[in-house]
Amino acid sequence: MLKEKINNFYRKKEKSRQRSYFYASEVSDCKRKIYFKVKGAEKKDLDPETNRKFERGNLIHQELTSALYSTGVVTASEIDMPKGSIFRGRADAIVSIGDENYVVEIKSASPYTFKTLNGPRESWKKQIQIYLHHFDIDSGIILVECKGTQRLKEFIVERDDAAIEKLEEEFEELMEMIKNDKVPKKPNKKKWKFDKCKYCLYEKACREAENSLKNFTGA
Ligand code: SF4
């Protein structure tokens, strides 16, 4: 009875919208998926459980940001990246400790992931590198809270301009493909730690693109 009502409340439809930039948070996604996202292709609705997980993550962000404010180290929070980049995004906070400024990125993780986390995920590192570069700050802190135990871990990330240059080149190429309606090839799934296709909201667009390519080439 209640379960259905709550699930219906969380079964939100999100409209697809075409855009001309990438979000810093999506840079480690499947490139083909990013293509469909930026193109505003039709996507599946997010299921209620995933929506609730996102809301939990948002609450953790709010709580930790507010705690950081109370410690007096925050100089700014929820700061939009300066315009003019191919990437957009919002850093969770900039803190000042001693004479150094740090970009802070807050993450939450399941108890299993948290337990096995000995360093920041590659996707988190790429995201914070974009902020470090564009805010011109040398170091960042990735702060992770376990969703089950509320324990915290933190990882320092140093700015790596060469990594950013590579990332920008990669995404400029992707933007050219988007402008020229050239769908990226299906990625080599063997390189993935898990099957991202299982959770992909653009699976239909991906399948249709593959079919039309097969029809076109007669494969
Ligand atoms: S279904 Fe898989 S390959 Fe296709 S866009 Fe989604 S994640 Fe990428």
C-alpha cells in the first residue's frame, strides 16, 4: 500500500535535453552513453530505488558540507566551474587549511565498496582533476562516507595538468563526433570493472544505433 505510493513518488520522469558541454561528473562514463546524453536521446526513467539512493547521497553531501562549515575551514561551497570550458560542474567545497586551499569532493559508498576502498576511484580522480585545473588549485580532498556505518575516509589528490590536457583532447574529439552525428563504437567491456550496460538508461538508443549500423553495412 505505502510502498507503491512511495515508489510512484520516486518514479520521476526526467526529460532528455540536448546540450553542448560535458559534466565533470560524467567523464568516466561510457563514451557512447555520453554521446546519447549530450544529444538528448530518449532514455528510460530512473527506477525509484536508484532515485532514493541519489537522494541519500545528496543528504550526505548536505550533512558533511554543513559539518565542514562548522569547523570554520570552508571558504566557498557549491561553486560552479568558470565558463569557457568544454566541461561544466560544481565543486562541493573549497576549504582553507593552514596556508593551502583544497577542492573538496564529497562521495558516499556502500559498505562493501567502502571497506575495499584503499584509494580514490579513477572516476573521482578525473572529476576532481577538472576542478583543480579550472579553479587553479594544487590539491584536492576526496571525502567518502560509508552509507552503512557513516565512517569516513579521505584521499588527497594532487593536480595533474597533463591528465587534464589528455582528458580535454579526448572530450573535444567526442564533441566533434557529436556534432557530426558519429556514434562512438561500442566500448570494450573487458576493460570495465562491472557491466555498465546493465544500468544504462540509453540501452534502447544504443541498440537502435547498432542495428541501423548493421543494416547500413549489411553486417
Ligand atoms: S548500453 Fe552499454 S555500450 Fe550502450 S551506451 Fe549504454 S553503457 Fe554504453
